[in-house]
Amino acid sequence: MKKLVFSILIFILLFLFLNQIVKVDGIPLNDINLPYTTLSKPSTITLSTTIKVDKLYSYLFFGKVSASKIKILVENDEIFELGTVSGNLWPTAIVVKIPEKFYNKKVNLKVVLFGIYDLGIHYTPVLTDQKAANLHATLIKVFRQDFYIFSQGITFIVGIILILSSLKFEKNIEKSIFYTGLSSIFTFLMLFDFQFRAYSGDISTFIFFRKISISSAVLALCFNVIGFSSLLNKNKKIFLLPTLILLSIFFAFNSLSSFNLLISILNVYIIILSSSIFYLVYKNKLKIFYFSTNFLILSILQTIYLLFTKASSEIMLPYGIVIFRTGISLILIKKFEEIVKEKENLKDLTFVDPMTQLFNRNIIENIPNKGKLILIDLDNFKELNDTLGHQFGDKILKEFADILKENTRSTDYVIRLGGDEFAIVTDTENPEQLVNRIRNISIKKLQLDFSYGISNNFNFDKAYSVADKRLYTMKNEKKKLKK
């Protein structure tokens, strides 16, 4: 309960701060008013008012404008233009200096907006002084525009790290980390829609990339649900099929009216996915996720509320994403430290072969009763030892042990059973592929082949017996080929 209250408090404080920096002292231009609206076709709207400009109040300030293009005219003279037919202007504040020739008299001001699928002036524009306009524009750039870029970078880096590091964990954790990594990559794609762009190609290209962004938001949440489910050994891939069906329908329709309708449907689906994450975390008491999950869910709900109600407010979603991804990263680091500590504890219990630095037989009783056993026996090692000496043989054993360590995961157990016999206990889906990769490297680097046997059902004594028989079957087949 404390974490929920704390996350709500932090959310509210950040929300109030972000909504404060768009408020500028000056003369409000109440006639330049356009509540946010979605469009059935690309449209142009012109707003007009009369203003009196002086040397002090000579700057127009727009905190947030949803449009592809904006033009500002004073007495029908164009003094400012930003964007194109495919621009994305809303992430940036707009500051416009009115030329001196219009000072100290009443003049007509026109604001011309062009939008593809939406239009809106989210905060009342203000006629203000240079210092106030530049200060608030800078704050908005840092805490909105630059933060969105920072958010995108964070989600991409975290996604890549999670996907690569997922290979180092146990199976259920591996899947959880992998799917969460995919979620981060799709979040990265989604955040392209949060970047200021003056140009995005033609209108059809703009709509296509808008669809990519929205679809990525849905897929990001879907893979988050699957990631949490994998961590808990639950099957929640049931969301994957409806997600793909909905997105297929979304891409199939090209009209703006259907586009906006389908976005509303996807927003409802996003609420369902968000609720599933919240349910999984709290139902299973994953306390370590409480704060970051609360913040993410609050930011998603706030963003959807703005889309449905057309209210004017700052979007909190990027902040929720960064806090959530940072939380995931910290949890990953903690889990990795636990695995390393566990392995170090095992080493401290004299379970390590001094020559090869692999585990020795003593580890067998401490291995979890799961996974697959690969038994390895080096070919003709006794002859090599007798011919070139034990010192050379020891060198070969060390180099072979290094190959084993380099090609197995931190969660695998690599054991020197004695002499030239080794074992790998792994939960990889394809042990045959793993051992053949090791074999090819050994032949290439050491000119050393080996025979092996694999048992898929792990109980060490039974698995050893099965793998040993298969190993010697392989050895006998090699001997027959030599004859």
C-alpha cells in the first residue's frame, strides 16, 4: 500500500510540475482557441483575433499545438511558418517574435493550422515578453522534447541488454527477460511518434508510420504481459493472437474515419493489457515491481484519458516508460548478482577442479534435478598423453575447458568428471546443436575430436547411464570407420 501511495504522490508532483511549465505570464489570446479534435480528412483551420503589440509584449507563445503545419500572419503578412503537410509539431513549444513594424497599434493576427488526423491548441496562446517565452520554451524542450528522445534511447538500450542477457538465466527467467526486452524494443518504436518532426514524407507515409507507432505500443504491452507470465510460469500468450488480429485489422483500413475508430478500440485493448500487468504483479505479490508498475499504469491510464476526453494536459507516458524500464534493469542486475553469488558460493565449497577451473564431481549433488546431460569423452587422449607427455596433455585439457566455458551459459553446469571425461548439465532446447558447436571449435582449434552422449531426462545417475551408452556407441562407430 505504501508503494502505491508513494508512486501516486510522485506521479502527481511530476504531473503538476509539467503542467506548470506551459503556463506563461502575459496576455492570453482567448480567441485563438481550438479544443483538440480528431479529423475525418486532412483539414485546414484559420483562427483570428485582434491584438495590440508593444516593445515588452512582442512574443507569441504556444505551449502545445497538435498540427502538421502552422502559419502565423499579422495584417496578412506571413511572419512565421513551421512544419509541412506531414509534420508532427506537438512535442515542441512555439515561440514567434512579432516584427517591430506592428508595435503600438492594434493588428489582426491569424493562426492557420493544417492537420492530417487531428488538430488542437492545447493551452491558450499568450502574448508575452522575450525572457518568459524563451525560459518556458527551454523548460518544455528539456522536460518534454528532450526527455522523449532520452526515453527512446533508454528503451532501446534496455531492450538490447535484456534480450542479450536473457540467455544467461534459467528457463522461466530467460523467457521473462526476453519478452520484456522485446517489449522495450517495441516501446522504442512507439516513441518515434513522440518526436518533433517538420517532415515525415507524404500523407500516406505519415499515416503508415503512425500505425507502426500505435501498433508498437500495443505489442509492447502484450509482451510485457507475456514476460510477467513467463516469470510466474503462467500461460498468458492468449493475448498474442487477439493482439495480432486487431493489428491486422488496423493495418487493413486506410480511411481516416476508420483509423480514428480503430485507435479508440486499441485504446480500450491497451487498458485491458495494462490491467493484466497490474493484476499479475499484485496477485502474485511481486513487490519489487510495485512502484515501477504503478507509475507505468498511471501514465498509461492518464494518456488514454486525454485521448478520450480531448483534455489539455501533459502526456505522462514517456515518464512512466522510463521509470518502468529503469526498474526492470535494476531487477535484472539484482538477479544477475544473485546468480553470480550462488555460483561463487558453490566454488567456495571446493567444487572446482583446480586444473581446468570447471566444477568437479562434488557438484553433482548440488545440481537442481532438471535439465539435460551431455557426456563428453576426448578421443585418443591417452595416446596423446603417452606420446607428447602429461604436461602437453594438461595444456590440452585446460584449453578444452576454456572452449566449454566460452560456449555455455552461466546457468549451465560444466563438470570435469575425471581424466578426459566431461559433462554439461544444461536446459538448452537443443543440446545436440550445443555439443556439435563445441566439437567443431575443438577440432578447429585443438585438432581434438571427442565422442558424446546425450540424455534429455535429467536425474544424474540415470542420465549418466543413458548418455554413457550413447557415448560408447559413438566411439565404437568411429573405430569401425577407421577399420
